[in-house]
Amino acid sequence: MILWCTSSFQRRGHFIHLRDYGVMHQPGGWRMRQRIKEVLEGILKDYGESVDFKVTRPEDREFGDYTTNLPFLLAKSLKRNPVEIGEEIAKKIRIEGLEVTPVRGFINFRISKGVLQNNLLKAIEEGYGKGEGKGIKINVEFVSANPTGPLHLASARAAAFGDTLVRLLRYKGYTAESEYYVNDAGKQIDNLALSVDARIKEIEGEEYSIPEDGYHGAYIRDIARSAVETDIKEFDELKSFSVDYILNMQKETLKRFRVEFDRFVSEKWIRESGRIQRVIDGLKKAGKTFEKDKALWYRGERDRVLVKSDGEFTYIVPDIAYHTYKFERGFDLVIDLLGPDHIAHVPDLKRALTDLGYPGDSVELIIIQWVHLLKQGKLLKMSKRAGEFVTMDELIDEVGVDPVRFFMLMIKASSPLEFDIELAKKQTTENPVYYVQYSHARICSLLDHAENEGYRDLTPEGFENLNLGEEIEILREIYHFPEFLEDVAESRDLHLIPRFLMELSSLYHNFYQKYRIVGGEKEKVVPRLFLSMAVKNLVKTGLDLMGVSTPERM
RNA sequence: GCGCCUGUAGCUCAACAGGAUAGAGCAGCGGAUUUCUAAUCCGCUGGUUGGGGGUUCGAGUCCUCCCAGGCGCGCCA
């Protein structure tokens, strides 16, 4: 059996040869949490009770790998002392490789060293922590900025989050597709084309005026110039020309940012597809509409207009139609990443979808809060119309893709993010991005060194020698990685990924600083190299998911 | 006015469907390198979780009132 490793071993054509040692195929493995749950469920049955207990990782690592609050909950219904119950239950639990300790009403579980050590061999494989196929199709829509200008900061955050979410969902075995909704119809597109038209007139020396709600950015002149060269005449033509131009600009920016969408869906196309009428008809048929003041209304908690008195649709109609298109394609779950200004209409959207016979509850909303840009402690105001705003490109130019993606993901999506541009730039030494990347580069360098010292065909044995406190702590993090990713994928709390990597890197840097690996205790050299490879694999996996690069030298 | 979100160390943020002594990073102070990368490591300092009341074995987390900030509340998107 040959295992590859993304280290220098692989670069130079050396491979680690592994015979089949059996440990690879141990059943169960890191599914320990699930097994604990099952065993506890069984015991709960003996008591004839049913409570909603949980098995979690305690914050304080002193308490072990898992803990449960079951005794407290049971104490309530049984009217008994939780401490007693804890001791009683703990005695009944027998899981191999797991030490069970009742402590003041909690039951704590500690994974044995042997299990942690054996797990190491799995952890150096590519795809460690990957989930099995789930048979669930998920659509993730994000960015979806109006095609009227360059992408700005909020889009950068949405792009980083959405892209990482898709990567993570795929890694955990879901079928996930990324999607961008292009609002290429409606009044703002008319304004765009009118603005471009004005600049065309300017170029041609004619009299011109920018419309009141027009766009003033420099890119409008670029489009005008290009339109003149291409000899665009018709207004409709100019509209689609302008939209295409800007959409391509946006795509370029996204590409730089390492984000590529699976699909772009045009609002114009949705409108022309006949789905609009089907939505209107469907809602009428469901008896959810009424007419008032020559307009068609949708009855909800707050009534909304669907068709204006002039016959135009309000934006919610194509929005509903668009979502029916998502469900038509067989997605089990539809995730929308939206800014805080768009929250309000989601309940109506869900209700309308349900009224139309679609699973409206399968629309999940994730709010991506605003990004405030701080420069020298001052908040920069952004106005798209006035053309004064920091674009995503400018931010990338200034700070670099890696720090931007890392910083955008570091904070919970639902919290506003204060992005201090000076700090992100200045922080070359204290920057957490480099801190994490450095652990990767450091290990690459270590492996190079090891190779030069003659450590080539490594045999994975002697893992039982990894028994120092520092070594065990690292093995523990490695062990929990798959479950950790599982939790993150389900909770969508992506900010935990950079945090995990910082913690892991910290443990490793600490260990590295304290102990000599290659020149150190002989029986520990090879096991420690494996330990390092596993850490590197985790860091690489995590940074890959975040779309952050993993340099081998720094 | 009504609704939603936020308020945690000097700063930026964590705390996983209420759980154990509220944790990191940065900043500040003091130390560590003849060594596989010092972009590193170790130690110290730092808190009435905006405030009051309530729910219970247990509250940063849930309820309620108040204070401060943000965002929504169109036949705009």
C-alpha cells in the first residue's frame, strides 16, 4: 500500500511505504461521539425515560473528550440526585478505548491514548475527515450583486463565506452547487444603460446628462468607450452589453478571489420563462391574492403588492419564480446568503413557495452582516451611486487574497465585521493567517530536513511513543477533526475553521519549539514525523476549504 | 411608532440547541535562539458579560423592562 503525502516526500518522488498494518481498517474510528450517544440512548430506555440530552466536547480540555448532561436532565424527571444518577449510569457504560468518569452530575469521557495513537495513520491520508455521500442536494446562492457596478466589501465577505460553505459541504459528502442570481432586469438596468448612453454622447461630443438615479463611476466611461467601438446602437442592445460588461468584471474579481460559480441565473431569463405567470396563477388559485386599488396583492402577515397598478411586477414575483426554479432542479435544501437589508421579505418568500406547493421551509437564510471598513480608526462611508466606495479589487490589491479571505471568515457571519485595512496590512508578523500558514511551511521544511538526514521510507510504528502531554494534545485535536468539520458543516459556523487552525497551529508551534524532532530521541523521530505530517494535512485541508493558500516556504 | 439584529478584557472577537473556574488573538510589561525557519515559544497584567428584575440544580445564553448603536417597515430592488 502506498500513501502519498503532499510534502517534499512527494515532490521529490519519494513515497511512504505502508504495509497493511490493520489499524487502517478499524471500524468505528472517530465516530466515537455517535457511539456514546447510542449507548446512552440504550441506558435511557432502561429507565423508561426520554430526554433530549447532548454529548459535546467540553470547553475545558481537563474534562476529557466528551461530556454529557444526561444526569441533570434525568434528575428532574426521576426526582433524584444527579450526582447519584451520574455514578449509576457511568458504571453501565462500557465502550472500548473510552474512560468514563462521573463528576458532580456530569459524565465525562476520555479517549484512550491507544485510540488516539492509532488514529494517526488515518490522519495523514488525503481526505481525512471527509464525509460519505449524503444523497442530499444543496443549492447555495450568494453574492448576487446587481450588475450595475464593481463588487464591493459586502460581496467579498459573502463570496468568502459562500465559497467556503460550498467547499465544506462537498467535503462532507453533500452535493452542493453555487449559484449567482443576476438582476439583469428592471429599472436599475435602465438607469445603467442611460448612464452609459450619456457617456457615449459625451465621447461623441454631443450634449449629455447623467440621469438622476444614474451611475457615476469611472467604469461607466469604460463601458461607453467599449460600446462605441463595438458600435452598439439599440437601447436594448446597450442594456445587455452593459450588463455583460459588468458581469464579466465581477467574474474576473471573483476569479482573483478564487471563487467560481457553478451557475449564473438571469432574472431576465426567469421573467421570460413563463414562471412569473405560473407564480401569479398559482397564488391566485391558492386563494392568497386579492385586488385593491388596481393592484394585485398577496395576503400575508403584511400584505404585499405582486402586480402594480401599471401592470409591472414588484421584485418579489421574479424572486419567488426564481426559487421555484431552484426547487424544480431537485434541491433538497436551498441556502440564500443575504445582507441584513434583505431579511424582511424572506418569510413572505417561504410562505409563497409553500402556497405554491414547494417546500418553502427548505429555504435557509444566512445573514451576512455588513463589513465596515476602518481606516485610521475612521469608518469609511460607501455610496455606490456616487462612485465612492472601496471595491473588492482595491481591497485585494491592498491586502492580498489570503488575509482577506481569512479575516472575512474569522468572524461569525451574523456579526458585523470591522475590517481595519491598516491592521490587516501591517500585521505581517502577528497576522493569524501567517501564523497558520507558517505551521504548514515549517512542517514542509522539517520534512525536507528529515529527508536529507536519511528519513525516507518511513514505517508507521512506534506511535505508542507519542505519549508526552504535548503530543497527546495534538493527537486529540487530530482525532476530533472529522467530527469538528461535521459540526461546522451542519451549523454553518464557518468562523470555527480558522479558530480551529489557530489552535492547532499553536499546539504545534509550542511542541516544535520545545522538542527536537530529527535530532531528538531516536525512537520518537519517526512517530513525530508522522504526527507532523498529520498536522500539516489538517492545516492544508482547513486552509483549502477556506480558499487560503498553503505555501511550503515563507 | 412597530419589527429584527447587536452590546463580553484597552482593541478585534470566541464561548457549539443554558452546563463546570467566561476564553483566544492583538496591544502593554518581562524573558527564551551556538539547534529541524524567531513569521516561533514561555510568563505576567487585564472582566459586575450595557443596566435592573425574573425563570432553575445552573444564565453571557431563555423571559421582561430600561439604556446605547445598526438595519428594516413603498404599487423601490
